[in-house]
Amino acid sequence: MQKTWFKISLGFIVGIFALTAVAYAVDIAISRDNVPRGATVGGVEIGGLPNAAAAEVLETQLGQIATQPVHIQTDLKDPTTAIFTPEAVGITPDWEATIAGAGEQSWNPFKRLAGFFRSYELPVVSLTDETLLHTSATDLATELSREPVDGTIRIAETGTVETTPAVTGITVVAADLEHEMGENWANPAGITVSATTVEPSINDAEVQKIATGPAAIAASGALKITGEKDITAILEPAEIGEILHFEPVAGQLQPKLDIDGLTERLKAQLAASETVKRNAQISGSGANRVVTPHSDGLVVDWPSTLEGIEDRIIGKESKEFKASYIEDPATFTTTDAKNASFDQVVGEFTTSGFSGPSGTNIALTANIVNGAIIAPGDIFSLNSYTGPRGKAQGFVESGVILNGHADTAVGGGISQFATTLYNAAYFAALEDITHRPHSYYISRYPAGREATVFEGAIDLAFRNTSAYPIQIISFVQGNSVTVRLMGVKTHNVESINGGRWAPTQPKTIELKDPKCSPSSGAPGFTTSDTRIIRTLSGAEVSRETTTTVYDPSPIVRCL
């Protein structure tokens, strides 16, 4: 009985092995050219399918994958993200190469059996435009990266302390991203690329340290400076914020105070507390000379007043204090005026060629200016000295040059007096503060050495740089005007003209105006003038060249 059971069991086992062997052989025969079981691509199962069928399935289900957006994110807690389309960056799938990458079905029966129960993802093999992919990866790496941003602090217009948080920088290496894009672009979960962080120089801790320290002190109250005459200058916190800044230095925020801006604001408020110096004045001449005494001034001593000002604004010192003052002595005293002599010509010039209304305006201006005294160091301004030059002051309408053609205006002709005065100051070796030449050359004036004026807009001003007072003597004789500067002569002046070059030709304009005056026009040109100042003994003191460009005067046709 036992032998019979043994034979039956043995036969059963042999039969099972025989059947398994037959099934294994049949499976090998059937799946020899198929994709290994369990293989998937982009989540699509192709395992067990013939290669051609697998390629067809992939094309059907994943054919549009290269046109679908792929999401990228960095491997950070707060990731940066970007999106790209594979086709746009030079990536397209190669299904045949992808399937070939699966290899052949294993001969190992256990592995063949496991293929029925588990799957694995095959990487998509791509056709790649290397140049386009490299460029695209570089651009996307820049998009995913960011520069670190320092935290900042300021006192706002509201007078309160405002801060901006620091931002940690992010760096994505383009080569790493390019590799991930090429290898994992078909991954349904997208791409995660490694990134490194870059800390800012000024972090939030440093910002808060300053915000609760110096900045808070600066914003805690107004700066008050009491001056003479019960005048007080006040800078509110908002104004302090305009001149106090916190700048990054070696990982720290350092306060920087704009002393010039601070002084400018305080000067405007404390100006009324100062006493302006007044130089002695001389009127009349000879036995009729009258001297108006000088008076010394009292002005704020800014270096002394602002000493230790940072400790008052951002430190422990009081924000309320008194201004310091120093005397500002007159530069031309009563004694100087009494002893002054105006018996030497230091500069003189004459121009001519005017008539009619222009002569009236020039003579009136010469009469106003005649006798003016310019103390040492003082500036003479023609517009300031004459004041308004309108009909109420006796000025009349006369010829002027407007846009290159003849016109009229009240006060016309005064530019000829300005040119005469400018040249007298030029040869007196005085300092040119401001002057403007005419836009168009006027032949009765020296080229490159003339000046125009316009009330409220264009002025002629110069400084008396000598140690002696100067008196202006100005008068009209016939159709000539002379300006003579009298005082103590200390220098000789030479003028050298540089010639004319770069000519420009005139254009034609047509005017339909009863006052139109036809003109044949004149070319424009560029010229230069060099002023050489020497001592009376001949030693050169200075040499300065001025270049002037004249526009061409248009050809005027009257309609």
C-alpha cells in the first residue's frame, strides 16, 4: 500500500514539473520578442507587449507628452518653481529606443513569474537638441535662483521706523538642472532639482537690532535748536529720516548722517536769528562824499553747533540744545570807506552803434549804475542793482533780437550796457560769477566777449576779488556808452581771441508781421577767448579760455 502511494505521489510531482516545464517553454516561445513583463513608461503599462505594439501604445497615450508643461521645483522647504515644455527646450521622445532600454525577458523563471505581480518604470529615451536644452536650462536656472536681499531700515515719511525683511538667496546650478530635465522630463510628478541657499549680508537680526536701537532713538522726538532772537529750528522725525540713513558695512548696518543736508535744513530755519554784516557804503564824491558806517554780523558757527550731533540724533545726548554763534566782520569798514580812493582806472570799456529808444534805455541804465560801490569780496548783480526795468521805471520799447530776427520789447538795448560792463569787469581782472553770451553774434561786440541780460532770467554778475573797493562810473556820450571801474589797480589783463571755426549756414524764415524787418542772415561759428591775468610786475596769475558757439542768424523774408 505504501509503495502504491509513493508511486502515485512521485508521478504527481513529476507531472507537475513536466507541466511547469512545458508552460515555461511555451511562455519563452510566446514572449521571446516581447517587452519584459511589468515594464511601464510614464505610468503606461507596456510589459508583455510586442515591441511594435508597445510603441503604438506609447504613441497613442503619450504622443502629446512633449507638448505638455513640466513643473520644476527646488528641494527647499520654501521651493521656487518654474515650468517648461519639453518640445520648446529641444526634447522629444524616442519610443523605440525607450522600449529597447527595457532589454529582453529574463530566462530566470522566478523573475518571469514576478513580472505578473510587480511593475517598474522605464526612463524615456529622448532625442535632444543639446544646444537648445543647454540654453533653456541656463535660463530656467536663473529663474529658479535669486540673489540674496539685505534687510533694510529707514525712518519713513510718517516719522516711524520701517523695516524690510532680509531675503535668503537661492542658487541652482544650470548643469544640474540640465541633467534633470534630460533624464526626468517625462516623470508625471515633475522635476525636483537641488539648490543651495545664500545668506544675505544684513539679516533680520541685524535689522531688528538697529530698529530697536539707533533708529528708534532718532524717531523718538524732534531735534530742536534754539538760536538768537528766540528763533528755534525744528527737525521732526520724518525730516531726520531724510538725512539719516543706515548703510551695510561688513555685515552690519552703520548710521550715516548727511551733514550737508542737515545743515541746509537748519540754516533755512535759523537764518532769521543771524545778523547780516553790512559793509560801509560810499555815496557822492569829493567834498560831497558820504560814508554809511559798516556793521558787523553775527552768524551761526555750524561746526561748533553740530559737534556731536550724531549722539543727539541716535545717541543719549539731549535733542534740545542751543546754537553757537561767531562774529562775521564786515569786509569793508567805515575806516576803509573814509580812506578809499577811486583815482585809478582798473578796467574800462566802450561800445557804440545805438540810437533812438535803445539809447534811452542804455542811458537810463548807465545813470542808475553810475556811482555804485563794490566792496572787496562783494558780488555786483546788474539785475539786482537796477531792479525792475519796465515802463514804470522810464524804460521804453526798443529793438531786440528774437529768434535771430529783429523785434521790439520794453528795455531793449540794455544788453549793450551789459556787454560794456562785462568787458570793464573782464579787464579789471574781476571774477566772473555769471554771464551769458547772445545766441547770435552781433558785429559791434567782440566775439566771445559779450553778454546779454533779461530781467528775472538772465543776469550779469561778478565779484570784486581785489583788496580794494571799486566804484562804477558809467555814462553815455552821443551813441557810445562807457563803463569805467575806479579803484586801486593791481593787475593787467590780456585778451587773446582764438579765431573762428565750425561755420554753420543760416536757414530762411518767412514772417507775416507788420514789424518784420528783412535780413540777409549770417553764418554761425565757434570762437574762443583766453583771458590772461598778470600782476603789475608781469607775473602770470591765471590763464582761462572760454569757448562760445554762435547760431547762424536766419535769412528773414517778410510776407
